[in-house]
Amino acid sequence: MKKALSLSLLLATLLLLCGVPLHGGTPHTGKVGDEVIAHYTRLGDKEKLQAAKFLVENMKYHYFYESSLLADYYRQVHEVSQHYKYPVSIPHYQNIYKTLGNIGEGKEKVGDADRLTAQFLIRHIDATYADWRQGRWARHLSFDEFCEWLLPYRLGNERFEDNRQSLRRQFADDANVLTACDERRYSAYWAARGVCDGIKSFNFKVDDKALPHSEVDLPVSVLMDMRMGECSNYAKLTTYIMRSCGIPVSYDYTPQWPNKAFRHSWNALHDNTGQTVPFLGSETYPGQSSRTGEKMAKVFRRTFAYQRQSAYALNEQWGEPLPPTLNSPFFKDVSSEYFKGEDITLTLPQMQMKRRFAYLSVFDNQDWVPVDWSLIDSSRQVTFKSMGHDIVYMSVLWGRNGSVPCDDPFLFRADGSIRRFTPDMSRKVTLTMDRKYPLFGRMLDYARAMRGGYIEASDSSNFKDAVRIADIKETPSAWYNTVKVNISGRKFRYWRYKAPNGSKGNLAELELYGSGTELIPKEALGDDMRYNKTKVKKIIDKDKLSYYESLHARGAWAGVDMGEPVSVSEIRFLPRNDGNHVEPGHLYQLCYFDKGKQVIVGTVTATDCKVTFVNVPSGALYILHDLTEGSEERIFSYEKGQIDWY
């Protein structure tokens, strides 16, 4: 015991000399750590002893939160989960945290080193070591890989729970089923695929409607109860489940999409070839990325090991404010495992703010979000490693009120060159736009799914002897579409859109006009009215973002009962959409970026589905704001009448 204690004291001394931040003052392994190290020292098992040291040396930096309010929240979630399933459970979960208030209030920070027991750590080390050395799906790992991909007992600051065995009992058979044959027996891929099937049957939904907004991570038991959450919750739960079954899996993420809002998290499998194979629980199998083809500026991997070369660790000697995306010692850069990036070296201009760190940021629809950092050298140079291409970046410093731009934003091209967006005040252009946000493939897919459908009219609510008004032969516009009605003045009471087989409808609005005047329907109708009566009303609610989607992909339809036969001269329909087209009556403001700050060009009210601005400085990066409504807005360039979104 004395020998183990002296090793512990030596480690603490080295950490102090290296400037490593100390948990609660002086980091300590405590009695628990000493017991665990002494246990494996007595056994003489060198590998388990090294594994124990890895956990003990790093657990001093890990913690979780607890409070009576949190305990009450977890208890009530469990009670709701016993009576209601998704999506009926959503309002009940929402009501819990509305009633309780801020569930993070009054929380106490509890260090792992102060709460975990030696018995737990020894049991955990023995079990994960057995999965590595005697199991079937992790034998290909080196010792360092074992420590990273299998050994850690936690991911974030969620409440500590000893649930490895319960998760294993629930999901390990799913791995065994797909690896029963000789060909797959030792395949980490097939084992992970089997567990993915098990998670799928568990029916976890990627949905954050009922999650509390708190810095407290939800523990596994709560996620298992709720069976819903953000992609980060899904990826966390999958990591716990996979590792409990002896399958080497990590939690990877991009801190901010470079061409839209939000971040994304997923899993990665360390397969038998040593490759990183991305996936996300039951949403996709290993090798089937959930966001194939998406641009990424950086990719990080959540670690248990304290990263001593992180900005967080280095900042201990300076105490600068750090951006939330990079304010942790528990992640490492794995961008090179996902794309071939290149280093970006910049020379920063002289600035009044004195900082040791500079950051490279991307735009999240509203602000510039740092995704990488660099120390500033004596010549004001900074280098950002392995950055993604075809992305607009801006260098920033970080103050107590957020990012402070250093220079104009720039495009990092695929060939490694940089195109800086500097406004040219000597050359003005006229700029015309019909959208304030890029049209993403998902929105186009909804319009494309209407191809092959048709519009018809009838005197009967079951559309017996219906008259075909128009066939949708081509992909319609993702915005409003107009159909001229030419049926020799005939009148019909019932009108509908019939979706092609394979489509669930996804119709946002259906409008009928007679002699230039909109005709008001009595009510909306649709297939299977027992379930869809409320949903189908969305096609006449004048809300372009609401939409009708049937439960079925065969025979889906949505229409209107006009109350009496009417003569229709024109029909307008709107596919499910994002609401980002220019709308008549809305107030729009165009801005350009000058040294990272937005400068207003002008403000106009749209009179049709386009807006035009004159005397716009050329060569800049722009953004169009809808001051009437909406939040999705993207930066773009404008060259020779061509808009390029970033």
C-alpha cells in the first residue's frame, strides 16, 4: 500500500509541474485509486495494472451532477415511461420540466474519484479486459486502442450508473445471432450490426422536443426510459450499449455544420481492419454514414483521457475565456479519418485584444462558431490543422461576450487556395434573390415525390367517376405551383391531390380559385380520416410550414369539400417546404460582411416572389434577412448573377 501511495503522490507532483488543471484544487486518486492500483500490483498483472492506472489517472478530472431536483426529474420520467410511449409521452415529459423549472438549479458537482468504489473499478477493468483478450470482437485492438475504445466507463457528465451488465444482458444476444456462423464469428462489423438491429427494435426516436435545456447530460437510464433525444443522446446511448457488449465503438461529432445550423454526433466502429467505420445506432449500419456527402470543417472524438495538448489544458496558465465548442479537455481531432483536409496558415492583423489563442469559425445561420484553435506565435501567425475544403471560414478571437472578428471571411478552396471576401466599394452590382436560404436535397425530394401524382374532381366524396384535372408529370417547384383548370366550366364539390404510390403526400397547401378569387373550402378531407383528420386540415391552414403526411405510402390523398359544386379556373399547390422563399409583403434586409461585421445595404418590402437591391458592393460575402419571420438565413457570394451558398 505504501508503494502505491508513493506512486500516486509522484503522479500528482508531475501533473502540477506540467500545469495540468487540478480537480477541486489538487487532483487526487484518493483511497479508491490507491486500492485499485494496489490490487493489480499484488496480482502482478501488468496489463490490468496499466489499465487501472489509465482510469485512475484520468477519473480525477471527471464528474457528474446530482441534486434533489435532478433525482425528482429522473423519477418522474421513469413513471411516465411506464404508462406512455412515444409520441404520446412527449407532452408528459415536457410538463415535468415545465413544472420543476430549471432542473440544473441547485446541482452539486460530484467528482468520480469521490464517489466511485474500488469494487466497481476492479469489476469494470476485469470485464472489459476479458472482452478484449478473451472476447471475439475486440482482439484486434492494441493496448492504447483498448483504453480508448472499450475501457472507459463514462462519456460525459451524466450521473454515474453501473449499468454495463444490464445493457449486456439486453443487447449481447443481438450480436451473437449475426456472428453465429464461422465466417462472422470474430467480426466486429457483424457484431455491431446485430446490436444495431437490437437498438432498432428498442425504437429509440431522434427527437428533442421533450428534452430539458440544461448543461446536465442525461444518464443512460433516463434515455432508456424516454427512448428519444437528439443525435448526441442517441450516439451516447449506442456507445454505452456497444461497449457493454465488448464491441469497440466511439462517440464522434462535428462541432458545427459549416453550411447550416447545428452540430451532429454519431458513432464509429473500430473494425477488424483497423479502420474507422461511421454509423448511428439503428439509424444506419456501420459503413452507412447518416450524413453521406455532407461537408465538415472538423471532426472530433470524445475521449475519457485528459488531452494535455488541448486548448483547455494549455489555457490553465493564462485563464482566457474559451468558446463552448472547444472548452473541454476530453476530445481529440480525428478529421483525417473522415476527409483529406489541409492546414490553413494565416497572419492576423494587429488587434487591441491581447490573446494567446485564435480560432477558425464557421457560420451557423446567426453567428460565427469556432471549430478549431491555434496558439498565436510572436509574428501573429496561426496554423489550423486538417481543415475541410470548400468551406467559408473566418478567424476570430474570443472575448467574454463571444467572438471578435479578426479579418474578412474567406473561402478555403479544394486546391488549398484562399479567396477572401473583401467588399469592393468602387464596383457596385444589382442583386436579385428569390430565396434567403439554400434549397437542400431533402426539400427537393418532397417536391420530386409528387411527380406521378395528379389532381382530380368529383361530385362524390369517394371520388367515384372523378374527372382528371391535371397530371404532375415533372418535378414541381419546391414553392407554389399553379395549374390552369380547363373543364368547360363544369362544377364539382370535391377536389383532391392523389399522391403516387411510394409517397405519403407531403402536401403543405391546396388552394382553389374561381375568376381570380380564392374559394374557401368547407373542410379538408384525406385518406384514412380516423387517423388523419387533424393532419389533413394543414393543407388549408395558410401555414406554409405545416403539411399533410399520410400514415401510408400507397393510396395517400388530401383534398377539400367545398360544401357545394364550384367552378374552378386555377389551382395552386405547395409541396412540403422550408418556408425560405421570398414572400410578398415580407420585409427583407441585405447585409454584407466587412471585417466580419454586418453592414446594411438596404431594406425593402417584397412585392412578388423576388427582391432586388441596387448599389451593392461587389466581391463581398452577403446575407439576406427576413425581418418579418423565420430564422434560417445563410451566407452567400454573388458573381455574374450567380448565387453560391456557403
